[in-house]
Amino acid sequence: MSTRTRFRTLHPGLLAGIFALFGLGACSDEQTPPLSPDDPARPSASSAAGEVSRAVISFGRSLPDAEVIQLLVQHDLQAVEVHMTAGGMFGSHERFSAADPRLVVETARRSSIGSTQKALSGSTIRFQRFREKHPRAAVLGSAKLEEQARSLVEVRASLEAVLHEARGNRPLIYAVEVSGSAAALDALATDRRVSHFAAVPSSDGKLAPPAPVWPAQVDIPRGITALRKQRAAQVYDHVEAYSGGDVGTMCIGCTPSEPEPELEPADTLVSPDDPAYYDGSSGPRPTYWPNEGDFWFNGASFTDSYFLWYRNGGWKSTTPGYEHNLNVESTFASGCTAWTNLPYRYNDCSTAGVVEPGTKVGLAFGSYYAKYIKNNRWYYGYWDLTGGEAVYHKYTEYTVTGQEVKKTFCWFNSPWCMNGVDSYFLVTGGWMVTNAAITEYRTWYKP
């Protein structure tokens, strides 16, 4: 069953500025952008037509909060959004308007701590559900179920790592979206601490510049590396421990970090135009949407989702991306702090309310490269919702969809480049925020 696909129509001035900035025309679907921090070449703020007021800077690695603040204060800049990484996950914290760097950086860490604590409290129900559906004997006898169990524990370990590093004041921020004068941005572009700089004309105050590249190195806890080598029985021991809710001093994600191995793409994706797409006898049919998953709301502002594919495929474009999209009333939320473990992931909350018609806003996290999504592996993401109106007694109907997207407006990695190709309904419901903090938990099965 299909549902509304979220298509974007960008401001012509913004598109012209983006293309002029990088010397680009419209691009074809077949183009694959480089992932190097040096691509595209670093322009100056004043090189683009028009006055530039925003830019995204990357550092190539995570910097201490104090160093990020000192850099922005030195150049007389305000912060709009910070991009963070820890435990193999990526997160973003967005402001509705530019603000003092100290406020944004401190709030990003505080919000990530609070949100991740909520995520960990909600993980118990997922382990309980997995254990009820798949007893130990079944998991030990099935390679697919073993992979599901292992990836479920890995999600938990990654969340533990985010909380451990955020609480321990370890460096999290690897990129920042900033706002300031063209002169200030020009000076920032030449700062030795900045490895990547991208600026665009301010043709619309709501529109954001290109998203940052990833850090040169992504670290994961050594506990996750060890988990990937453990036998199925050891992995199921973790499932049993986490399903009990009381794990004592167990913290796989609290171990020292090491570089994550380079990601490898999944097997060749099967197109629905291919005669071998699905003949009914070769296993699950390929789908661009996750076949199984759940959605949990904590009764206040936090919601998250676990989801997996049986057979990744069925994409209509040759270089597809994927978005996990939450649609709510704009009076309920208008932005979010989001973290996810999808490969080559991004947070699309910055586009909320700009492209959706009517009173709905779409809050999404996604992957620029869907071919790196693996089968029978649990993926995860959370939204900690911000904005909206009254704290209590506000209501929204919501839908969660799995959406195929592709780069349409520009070739580099930015949520503003991504346009909807097709969308598939996953789950729907309604929330009421009350003093009682009524939670909601829903699941889907869409083979």
C-alpha cells in the first residue's frame, strides 16, 4: 500500500546559488559523488553570487566542545545546527534560528544525553519482544536470526557508547552549520581547523546549505568489534540480559574506541524492471521499505524506531537513498534532535515544514546510499521532537513511511538534494501528550 511521497520544490534562487557555487548544472541519477572531505573544492563565502549568511564547516574529526565554541566565537559566528558522531552512530541537533555557539553546543550535548537515556529505556521492550518470538534454540539454529540478534545487541551497544561519550565530555561534534557575515565566513574558510567549507546565498531564511561530509574516521567501541566475533550462544546471553532491564555493570559500548572497518555494499540490488525481480520461489521479494519494525512513543517528546529488511531491493532509481519519515501536525513538532545507525546517514529534520503542504511536517533520518543497507540486520533511529505548541494536551495523528529518495537537485550529499521517488506506508496512529505520559508502541510486518 503506497502513501504520499514527499517531493521537494526548492527556491530557484537557492538552486542557482548552489549550482553557481560548485560550477554545476543539474545532474543525472547515475552520478555518484566522491566522499572525500576535499570534494567539492572549498570555495570562499564571497565567491558565490549574492550575500552569504550561512555555511557548513567540517573538521574531519570530532573536536572538544570548548574548541568548537572558541572557533565560532573567534570568528563572530552563531550556530544553527551541530553534527555529532559516537559509537558508530550519527546525530544532529538543530536550532530554529541561529544562536550563541555556547548555547547550541551545550544544548546539543545535553539533548543527546537525555534523548539517549530515553532510547536505552525503550530498548528493553525490543529485547523482550525478540526473545518472545525467537527462543534460544531457534536463534542458535538460524544464521538469519543470529544476525538479527547480534545487530539488536549492537544497536544497544552503540546507544551505550553515545551516552558514555556524551556524559564523559568526550569530543562529539565533527561539523557545524553557522551563520554570520560574508567577511566572517571568508575568514572561517581559511582557518586551519576547518577541513571542509560550503556556503550558499541566503535566498530563503528557511533553507539550509549543503550538509557536511562525514568525518575522515568513524570510531566504534571495541566491545562491538568483539561482539561481531562472538558465537550465537554468547550473543543470546546478551539478549537475555538486556530483556531483563537490569543489566548491572554490563556496558558493551563503554569500551575504548577503534576505527570502524570500511563499509561494503550489499549484493547487487534487484530492479523491479528485472525479469528476475521476484518469481515467488527465490526467497522474500526485494523491497525498498523495511519489512519488519516497530515504533515507540514515550508519551512526551521522544519517539524511536527499529526496522530491518528481509531482502534489500526493488529500487526504481540506480543510486537510491532511503528515508525513514515521520509525519506529524506542525502544532505538535517542527524540528528534532535525531540519531541513527543507517549507513551514510543524514538527518532531514532541517527541511521540516518547508516542503510539506497543509499542516503536516515530515521529520526524517535516512541514508544517502541505500545499497549499503544489509539484510536481516536491525537498523535504528530516534527523534526527540522540538517546537510545537502547548506542552500538555496537544494531539497529533502520525504516519511512518519508508521512502525511496534520490539526488535530484544537486549531486553532493545534502538533504536538500534528495527528492522522493516512491513511498510505502508502515504504521499510523495518534498521540496525546498528557500529564500521565501515555506511551504507545506499534509494530509492522510488510513482507
